[in-house]
Amino acid sequence: MQRRASNSGVIMVCGQKVALDRAQKHETVTVLTSETTLAIELPDTDTQIVRRTTTQPVRSIKGRRPRTATPNS
């Protein structure tokens, strides 16, 4: 699945917040889930493995940028 990092480099996967480096802000990362770990593939670097603390299922697969409102004229 994919997630887009916030301003501070945080993503949320399966109800669990994962803090990445601030250098990854607004970047889309790929996350591979298993029953006990989250493997986060960072662009231009190695894979970061984080222990999973929740048992919630994956809700969305794609991480998209926020929508922008169009002004009504």
C-alpha cells in the first residue's frame, strides 16, 4: 500500500502512527504489512522496519495528496 507523509514526516498505517524523517515530508512511501511488522520502503534509501502495535486491517491502499477547493465565481 502507499501512504503520503505529512508536514512533519508522519504516516498512519492500520491505525498506527509511524514517524519518518522530516526529509520525507509530502513524499509517497510504499508500506508492506505483515502480522507483526511494517516494512516502509523509503525513496532513495533503505527499507525501514517497524514493529506493528495494532491488529486493525488495512482500510485504504493508495495515499493521495489532499484535495484543493475550487473557488465558486
